[in-house]
Amino acid sequence: MSEQPIITPEVPEDSQKKQEAKRKKEYEANRKALDELCLLYPEVFDASKPKPLQIGIHEAIATDGKLSKTRIRRALNLYVRTRSYVACLALDAERVTLGGIVTGKVSAEEATHALEKLVEIDRKRALKRPAAGKAKGPRKNTRKPAGDKTRPGQAAKVSVEAAPAPAAKPVDEASSGDRMQSKLAALVNKRSN
């Protein structure tokens, strides 16, 4: 038997635009549902200071009857995938119920999984960022310093002083991957006040 190459059909550009528009529409619906959830339960859902949620909190929200199950699913889907929520899942962090009551703690397995997700999120973000070498060139500072009363085209008085040389940074023997892992572990274990 001879193996034949797998041929993947090319996605037309029009179809790709439709998919992108659909994703954007779904994200906006999820965002709107999350905003409603944050307004209904501000003591539990805070995008700037998320807290680990009770396992099965969706059932408690559904029982409350203020949102449909679809809106609850949309809101929680977006909320629990945010980087700040994943980062709050540190070992022994307290999980909260709808009333803000502590109901348990984050287990070691859950904290480890959260750390893996953080690394994955950061890796994906790094891939999306433009490469450092692809900058168009140095940006010119077009803003005038405070107190500069020169007119456009008029030369400003400049005093030249010797700037102190920056301190040399000590060379770290650990690899950059080890440093990143330790920083991520510290971030995950950091408790919000």
C-alpha cells in the first residue's frame, strides 16, 4: 500500500473573514455576559482582582435565576480563561461562593495545572508580539518637556551634562527558561491583598 499525501483544502479569504467576524461577535456576547455577571455579583467577580471560584459555581448562579444558562456559560467561559484568573489559582488560595464565603482551597494539582496554563498563555502572547528586531527605527520624541516655551522652528537652549553610566548587571548563571519558570511560580504563589 502506498501512502498518499493528505491534501488540505485552502480556506478562501472570504470564508476566513466570516469566521473572524463570527469569533468577534461571540467574544462580544461573552464580554457582555461577563459584564452582567460582574454587576450582579461584584463581591465574587472582579476582573482586576479575581478570586478562585467555587467548583460548580455555575449551578449556584443558575439556581439564583438572574441569568440564563447560556449567558452564565458564556461569562464563565471568558472569565476563567483570563490570565489574571489563572494566576490567582495559587496553592491553598481560598475558593469563594456566590456570597463571597470561603468554601475550600486550591489543591496542589489545580495550582500545577494553572502554572502550566500560565506558561502556555505567555508563550502564545510572545508569539503574537512582533519580533524585537522588526522595529521601524527609533521613535522621535515630539513632545516638548514641561516648561519649554520655544516656538516651532526655534532652537531650545540645551545644557549638556555628563550622564552617569548605567550600572553593569550581574550575569545570572541560570538559563532564561529557569528564570521564567521561577518568575511564573512566584507570580502564581503571590497572594492578592
